[in-house]
Amino acid sequence: MELSSTFHFAASHFLTQYHGKCEHMHGHNYKLIVTIEGEIKSNGMILDFKKIKEIVEEKILEKLDHTHLNNLIENPSAENIVVWIWENLKNSLPLKRLTLYETDDYFCQYEGK
């Protein structure tokens, strides 16, 4: 079974090795969907939503929200950001998939491969 939680953070960045508007500093209001996978335990849950929230806030949002991503992630494209998030969550949650939206229309999904 899969279980998903949605989070939001705002951050600035610019892209290197890119020619166009995104090579200049700009920002996004990102939406992150964290999907975990597991079996339903005797308490009726895979994992408490509150626990997922605590982990994501500590390991991701406290580091990324209202920051300049280039100071933390090399060439912070949506693809590189979602890989960084995966690496920072994979030892704390049974991840299935991460979905990162830069806008309502543009997003990427990552399953650890």
C-alpha cells in the first residue's frame, strides 16, 4: 500500500550550464509529495502522518524553505533537487516516490533510480 503527504517550501535558485531565463536567480513555491510504501500494521497504519511530517520538516523543510538552493545543491534543477531530497529521506522513511512541483504545470518524479 502507498501513503502520500504533501509539503510546500519557497526557495530561490538559478541554473548553471543553461541559457535562458532560468540562468538568472529566481524563485519557486515548490510542492513536494512524499509517497511511502509498506504493509498496514496492527494499529491500522503504515506510518502515522504526524511522524512523516516531523521527519520531512526536520530533514528537508528546515534546510530548504526560504533559502538559496545553489548554496546547498549543485545546479539545483528540479531533477537535482528531488534526488537531494531522496538522499536525505531514504534512511528515515520507506520511500516509494517523490514528486516535486516547480509550478502547477512542471514537475518531476523520482523513485530512487
